[in-house]
Amino acid sequence: MPEGRTLILAPIGRDAQLIADLLERLGRPCHVVKALSELSQNISAGAGAAIVSEEALRGAALHEIEMVLKQQPSWSDFPLILLVSGGRVTIESERLRKLRMPLGNVLLLERPLRPETLLSTLEVALRGRQRQYQVRDQMLQMERAQEALRRSEKLAVTGRMAASIAHEINNPLESVTNLLYLLRTEASSELMQKYLDQAESELARVTEITKHTLRYYREPNKPVQVDVNAVLDSILTLYHPRLVAANVSVTKEVPATTIFVCANPGELRQVIANLVGNSLDAMRMGGRLRLRICLRRSPSTKTGPQLSLSVADTGSGIDPALLPTVFEPFVTTKGETGTGLGLWVIQELASKNGWKVRVRSSIGPRHKGTIFSILIPVGSAPNRMEQGLALSS
Ligand SMILES: Nc1ncnc2c1ncn2[C@@H]1O[C@H](COP(=O)(O)OP(=O)(O)O)[C@@H](O)[C@H]1O
Ligand SMILES: [Mg+2]
């Protein structure tokens, strides 16, 4: 395991060989390197600690190792055992000490070296490093688990969407079947024409749904210029049967000019679908869904304008005690039917893409409801369509 080995850099004299012999005798894996560049490569490849003589870290070399150590991942704090010359504190030794301060995890050993001191110091350094590698492995496991959660939420959303699509297609197909039956028995040419027209418009609806669905699956899985309003429309088309069944009316407010944002369309769709799905869940007894897109000038002068997309409902509202936790994974009030992952995924996608998520909710007897807003930077990406659009703040 390279992660347990000790690297040795002491280019002048016999220190390197003596230390290597000592460690090898004790069965401690080690590797002598000749230059700083070789040391850096070996640290990246995995190592437990490094024993470095101070002559190897003079001038530019000190700066070089500082750069290497600065680039360590967040879990890493690589231990350096520095062999320094013993004796009194002098102006020179103080100057060197200050120069070495940015190196971080440094243990100083004075020469002449005593083997016991070297070994016990190395032991402490290697143990510390082993803990760092454990932290790295745990972080990796956590990342994998989070990825699995993200995928399972995506599957759950896709499953619900599929059920919604099947239902949506079934309605017009049933109408067409009935119309065909009527046509078979109908003699009046006037009525026949009417039935044919109806069947045609029902089939047009099926075509529209399939087009939306296909677009969803053919969307590029990378950031492109997306018309948020078109994504909104396509989600509304797919949620149409659930909205009707739940007696929910929909109003949509969008600027006269199309706003494009640079985003991964699938991710944007997932965010909006999750929000609309939650609103629907909160309005079992009917209500109003208000969707709004507007362009806002950001309060900070550093960032440019932002697109604000809000999904507001007159549903049950979120209990103030629950509100601070709704973005955490597995927080759900829906029992078996909820995963508690929808808002967590939204938060994850938002922080990945530099979007902001805001929520306000009330459970008061007079004003019940929830509003979620997503703020997406419009950015400097090619955005011809937004020119001339009035900014609201
Ligand atoms: N629009 C909303 N109205 C009321 N409650 C909501 C709304 N959106 C989210 N919530 C609350 O936040 C919880 C977490 O939502 P979410 O992460 O999407 O998981 P799930 O929908 O699977 O429960 C929900 O169970 C619900 O209690
Ligand atoms: Mg949800």
C-alpha cells in the first residue's frame, strides 16, 4: 500500500540512506527520492509521511513544496518531518522557522538524530495520516450514497411522470374508441363529420403529449440555452390530468420576451417537476397554482440579472417547525408515498449550478400556501433574446 510508506528526501550526505536502512530493518516501507519534484509526485500517488532535510527546502524549493501542499484535497494535511540543525536559536534559525510556517503539518527533528526519536515521531505522523485516509474513504462513500439517492429520486419522479403520461394518453384514446363505435353505427353524414373532427383533435392531443415526452428523453445532458417558459409548459402538459383531477386552477405569468438561461434542461425540468408535484400534493382538495417567471436585477452589483421562477400554491402550507428542515434528505410528511428527497435534490442541483432557492410558507387560517422561488443567473452566455427586456426588481 503506497499510502503507508514514508518518503525520504535528503539529497546531501548519508542521512537518506541511513534512515532508509533503519526503516527497512524495522519492516517500515519507505522510498528515497532524489528531488522535490519526485517528492510531489509521490505524495500525490499516496504516502504516509515524508522525512525531509532542511537543505532540500531552501529558497525556491520551499515555495514549490508550499504550492504542492496547498493543492491538497480538503481531507488531506500531509505530515512533513523536517530534519533541522540543532543548537541555539539564532536570527537565521528564526527566519527559517517563519518561512516554514505556511507548510502546515510540520514536525521538527533536530540533528544529530536519535533513532528512537525519529521512529516515535514518524509513528505519530503515520497514524495521523492514516486517519486522514479514513476520512477520505468516508467522504467518498458519502458521495456515492448521495449519488445513489439522487438517482433514486430521479427514478421516482420519472415513474410518477410515466403514470401521468399513460393516464393522459388513455383519455383521448378512450374518446377515439367511443367515436369510432359511434361512426360505425351512424348514418347521418353531418354527425359523422363531427365525430371525425373530434377524433382528429383527440389524436392531435396524443401527438402533443408524445412530442413533449420524447423531447424530455432526447434533451441534451449538458448546459445549453433553455427557454424556461417552454420547460414550464411541457411540465404543465404532463401534469394536466393530475391538475384537473385535483381541481387545481393554473395561472402563469411570464415576460413578453423569451428569457433564455444556460442550464441543463433535464435538471431544470426535474426542479420544476418536483416543485409542481409538491404543490399538487399539498392541494388535494383543490386550489390555485401560480407560476411566474420574471427577470430581476440582483441586489449585488457583482452578479448580473437573474431569472426568478416561482411556483406558488394555496395548499396546506409547511409547518414553521418543519420549514428549516425541508431541504434535508428523507424529511417527508407523506409517509410511504414520499421519499423526502425532492427538495434535497433541488438544493443539490441549485448549489451545483449556482442557483438560489427561496421558500416562504404560511399555515395561517386565512392565508395558507407556499411559494418556492429559484433564482438562476442569466449570465453573459449568448443571450440575444433578452435584449430590450424590462428589468423588474
Ligand atoms: N408546496 C408545498 N406545500 C406544502 N408542503 C410542502 C410543499 N413542498 C414541500 N413540502 C413539505 O416538504 C416535505 C419534503 O418535500 P420533498 O423533499 O419534495 O419530499 P416528498 O415530496 O417526497 O415528501 C414534504 O413532505 C412536505 O411536507
Ligand atoms: Mg416531493
